[in-house]
Amino acid sequence: MTEIKAIIEGGKANPAPPLGPQLAAAKVNIQEVISKINEKTKEFNGMEVPITIKIDPKTKEIDISVGTPSVAALVKKELNVKKLAKTPFSVFEKDEVKEEFKESLKFEQVVKIAKMKMESMKTDDLRKAVKQVVGFCVSGGVYIEDKKPKEILEEIKEGKWDEKVQ
């Protein structure tokens, strides 16, 4: 089994090095493999993602697995920012003032990130994945629906977001 590992920009793999020469050495249809990679990584457009290509040397059967960027990278992409808050919510007491991070995710964006990360989170339960992303927002100092993430966790527990987490 030949294994090729690379980091590519989502949806923009091409036959240039490092992929092209390695695929050529494995004697597979380079353009077909590149097309499959781009299809599998299009959701990560503009972000670098790790990929692993496994090629059976006898049958030329190809298995492409795509890693995912970190939750932090996905949150930054959704918010279209380069940096998140400098301080997590948990550091401050109720009455303390912190430098406000003005950006806020929509709940739909949280669900989108959770769906993208479910496999690497080792769960097939969307509700659990959403809670993990919301949990990251606590430490990242990121609001959701203009509320603190802990409020959103409470609302999830109460069932307010059930229809979006199906």
C-alpha cells in the first residue's frame, strides 16, 4: 500500500508538486485523483487541510481521507477574522469588564462547524458536536447569536435549538 500525505488548500489541489510527482510514481490517473481530492475538500476552500491518499499498487484502488482544520480555524473562517478574543470568558468574574470581541457566530454556523468536525470529534451525535463547538467558543471568547456561549449551552439543554440540531 502506497501512502501519500500532504497539506493542500481546500478545493484547490493540483498536479504540481508535491502531489503530481508522487501520484505519477504510483502510476494512477493524476487528474482523476486531483478531482476527487478537490471534491472532498471543497468545503474547506481557502483553508489548508491535511489529506492522506492510500493507493493499492496492484488494483490501483484509491482511498482519500481528509483531515479537518481546527475548530478555531473554522470559527475564524466563519467570522472572517484573523484573530479571536485575547481572553476567554471563563477568566472574568461577572462584574469585570473585558476588552470586547465584537464578532458573533450564528447558531447555523456553529452547526455547520460541528458537522465538519464530527468525524474527528469521534461522534455521530450532532448535539454533542455542537456542544463541543460552543464549548470552544467559551475558551475562544466568541459570542453566539450575540450571547455568551454558556447561555447557548443552557438553551440547548432546554431544547430551544432542537430543530436546528437534528
